[in-house]
Amino acid sequence: MRTVEVLLDEAAELAVREAWRRLADAGLPSQARHRSPTNSPHLTLAACPELTAAIRWELAEVAAALPLPVRFTGLIRFERPTSVLAWALDLDAALAGLHRRVWDAVASDSPPEALNPFHAPARWSPHVTLGRTRRPGAFTGRRVPELLPTPPLSVQLITLRSYDTETGALEILRPRV
């Protein structure tokens, strides 16, 4: 699979990495434990089996729309099937529009059954993952909010990229020139 993700500005990335560190220091699941050089704070927009020429053409237009200002709204937890702790993002019209363009691009040239239903516009919940584990309820009953720094209010989404889950390769998706 190939993800389509967007990276955060430097200040927001540093804040997320600080949250990762604090979770790890407290013995909680944290993205800080993933030592891969490809591990960086990001917002996943969609995933598809491959980035075809048609998909790449559309994603180049999305890349040209960056940077995009967004804001964190607070802490969120998911239990599906893994436990995920994240900072949620405000799904304003601009972010919803960016996501819709990415979804439409990947859906235009991918088998429908290959697309993650959680990335569909009606179900997508924009967030930046702080910690993840297969242990159900790993963050329940913990004083997690007290451990974490306050998320920055103002964030810029700056760079579109793709991660290949099979090879581990990263690719920056650039605007057409």
C-alpha cells in the first residue's frame, strides 16, 4: 500500500515529538519507540495500492495547495482494532476540501475494496498519532492529558508525501512545474 500523508511545520513537529517523548518516558505506547528514519509526525489523508500516473497527476495539484493552516483541537482516542492516542485536527472547510481532493484522486484509479473505509470523507477523522498499541484500552484510565504538552493552536501542513508500506520508501509528492 501507498499512503498519502502531509507533514507538519517545524514547530508543530517539535511539539508532537515532545508528546511522543513524554508518553515514552511514562511507559505508555508512543510513536517515539518507532526508530525508523521515516517516522515523523504526519496526517494520513488516504492509502491506495499504488500511485498510478492518474493519481499522481491529481496529487500534484493538491501539493500545490500547500501550505495549509490548520489547528489542533485536543486529545482523541480510538479503539479500532488498536488503541490510538492522537491530537485531533479541526476539520474546517479548507482541510475537508484538501482531504476530498486526495480521496477523489486515489479513488479514481484504485479498486474500491482496496481503499481504507476510515479514510472515506464521511468517516475520516483528522489526527496526528501520538501513541498506538494492539492492547485494547491502553490509554483508558490514565492521566494522559496531564503528561502531554499543550498542542500548538496554529499549525501549517507543509509537504505532501507517500510512504510505501512494503518497501519502507518515502516519496515527496511535489507540485507540477
